[in-house]
Amino acid sequence: MKLYFSKFLMAAAMIGAVALTGCSDGDSGSSGHDAVVTSTDVAVSPSNLTAAKSFASSLAGTSVFLDGDALGTVVNADGSTATFSIPGSTTLTFVAATSTATNVITGFTLESPTDLAEGDIEVGSCKMKVKAVKKGNKYAVGKTYVFEPCSFSLVSNGEKLNLTSDVVTNVTIKVKLGEKTFKKDVQVTVTTGGKILLNGKEIGKATFATGSTGSGNT
């Protein structure tokens, strides 16, 4: 009898363990800090100056290769205009602005095998005002190259992040110049508080899942 009773207890224990396993929610790794990067699209326009300047400042140091012509308009010093295009195989790099004017959102360089120009980008939509020409004759100091529409975007890869600590993830930066959009894949850091940092500067925020709040840290 003792032997049968012991076997009965062992069987009952095993059944109980199986039952507990079956009741598990299967999400023991969830910490309440699940989030995804929020995609952001910022129009470069006078009515959106603050957002455009904030986003553009985070792009400083980022280079975007133009894999096709960007069609726009050149405004000459006398105010006359003409059709103009930045040729493909040009690299657009965002840098610190040389001017502190309110309508300036960032600086830029345009470099190709034959040309190198520097200047500032103003809103309205993107107005690239050349301040210096280091190589070639494609661009001229004092001329402004205008692209309408113009916008900067951060595109999420949809990856679910667990922000119990800062996480590095990949996103795509898009630059729209006229009707042409150019892309650059970059790495960003998403903090436990949901800030998205590019080159150490905040460029957006993550969206926490329902019930998740983040730690509030930066």
C-alpha cells in the first residue's frame, strides 16, 4: 500500500507541474517596457520651422547619397530663376549652419567627383543657399537652389524593443528634394525613456505598447 501511495503522490505532482506550465502566459521576458520607434515626417516649411530645425539639427554629420538627379530651381542674384538639378552621384552631408538667421535650419555640403559646395538650408521649402564653392563650377556663391516639396523623415523598421536599458537599432532617414526621395540607413539609440537619439541628439520618440510606460530615464 505504501508503494502504491507514493506512486500516486508522484503522479499527482507531475500532473500539477504540467497544469502550471499550461497556465503560463508565455511572456515571462516581458518587462512592461516594450516599444517601437515612431516614424516621423517633417515638412521643411515656414509654418513648420521649429520642428524642421529640431529634426535637421539631429542630422548633423549624416551623409545621404543621391542616387538620382534632384530637380529644382536656381534663384540667381538678380532674382531670375531657371530649372536646375543636383546630379546623381552627389553626396549631401548635413553640417552645422554658418548663419544664425531664424529661417536657417542646418548647414550642408554637396560633393561629387567634380564639385564641392557649402552653405545653409533655409525653410521655404528647402532653399540651399551656397556660401562657398571649393571645387568645380556646378554651383555659385550667392545663388539659391530651391526644392519643392522638401521634407525629412525617420522611418521605423517596426522592431519591437524592450527598453529596460538603452537599445541600439536601425532606422531609415529619408530626404525628399522635389519629387525625388533619397534614403540612408542609420543606427539610433533608443533610451529607456523612449527618446530616439541620432548622433547624440534627439530626433524622435518611441511609442510604448499599451500598459508600458518606460523608466522615464534619458
